[in-house]
Amino acid sequence: MAFNETINHGMGMVTTTNRCRLLARCRLLAGGAAVAMLLAVLHGCAARSHPAPPASASLPSPRTEAPPESAPGQPRPYKVLGKWYQPIPDANGFRQQGLASWYGPDFHGKRASSGEIYDMHAMTAAHRTLPIGTLVRVRQLENNRAIEVRINDRGPFVRERERIIDLSYEAARQLGVVGPGTAPVEVVAVGAAPGSPVDLYSGNFTFQVGAFASRENAERLRAELNPRFGNAHIVTFDRGDRVFYRVRVGKCLSLEEASAYEEQLMRNGFPDAFAVAE
């Protein structure tokens, strides 16, 4: 989930969001023909190392970022575009048929839900509920080609519920999916992610409403929330260069209860509140 810090400066309140993205920007300064020539040579080498998506290729799958996994082997429920998703704790025996799509250049070099950097030329894929790290065999049902990929990201999050897996560009190229954009596939788990099965539908969930650099301001919000929602409390977070006082409210023991509680907070003027597993 997005990491929100609401910092009170005087009478104003500013919200900053860190969405766990890696933003990479390059600028080629004018003048310096030698540098431009070197870049052209390096670009030629890269093009020979990895085939680029053909101009006739269909557009990759639209992507929406999911929050990073809370801990390897112990995935927590997460919410994207207003919908909760519950990763399964064990991939043994998993088999699914549906449409495969792919994503590539626009996300190359950005951070995946696993925390690693997405490489469009690696044999990886995104799935909504399989444990991160699961090895799956994907068979294209129209040409019978088959590959193995490792799940390291979340998705696809599109309205077409038939889409069940987002392949990296290289995986899609090997299966013949790049051109048409989607293709029917069968996904079978061939290796389980590390970690013991756990009950992820229950646990301790609370909601963070704001975070302040001032303890006094945090106490003021806690005092306002407590009679309305109950169990309002402050959690101190030392970032190293600064201390934040996070105001949290509520205590839910199940995913269903947390979803209902979030709707209550939104109706009462706290649309930026988000769930935290404690």
C-alpha cells in the first residue's frame, strides 16, 4: 500500500506519498559528439543482445501498481482499484486457464511488487494471488508452446477478468503473445514459494489516518478520533533523520471486517486512511 505521511506545518497539512517506484531519468546535454557516439554504440550493442518489440506488436497490458509484499512467504491482503485481493499461501496443485497478456518497455527498470527491479528480458510474470517466487509452467493453448516463469509481480488489474497472468516481454515473445497482445494459456504451478502456509484471512488490522512531525498535533487527532471510532492510538516511527507520530484507529480481526471499517472511515471524511497489519 502507498506510504502516506501527513505532516502538519503550522495550520496547514501536507500529504506526501512514496509509492515504492524507481524513477530513472536521463538527460543528454548539448555539445559532446563523443558522448553521443558512445551512446549510439552502446545502444547498438543492447539492440543486438535483446530483440526489441516489433512495431506491429499489440500494445502491452495496461498496468496498475500493487503494494509491495509485506514479507517473503507471508503475503498479506492488498487492495487495488477498490478491490481486495487475497494471495494464496501455498501454490501446490494450482492450475488455471485464461488469457495471458504482457508488459514491457514502460515498466522496464521499475520496481516490482517483490521489491526487485523488473527486467522485461527476464523470464518472469505477474499474477494476482500466487505466492511471490512461485515457478509456473505456462502453455500457450493455440500453438502448444510452453515456458517456465517465476512470479515476481502482481497483476493484471484490468476489467477483463479472463486475463489471469501478465508475462514479461521475453516470456511473451517465446510464447507468441507479443503480436496479438493476448492469448489463451494454461498456468500450472511447478514449484512452491518458500514459507509455511498461514491463515491470511484473519489477523490484526488497523487503519492509519495521518502522521505528524509534532506529537501535540498527533495527540489532537487521536483525541478527535477516539470517541468516534474507538481504539485510536499513536505509533512512533523513527526514520533516522526525523521522527513521525502515526495516528491509527480501529482494530479488525478479519479481512472482511477491515474492508467494512475502511468504508466507514471514507464515509466520515477520511478517504486517505489505509489498512496496516500489526
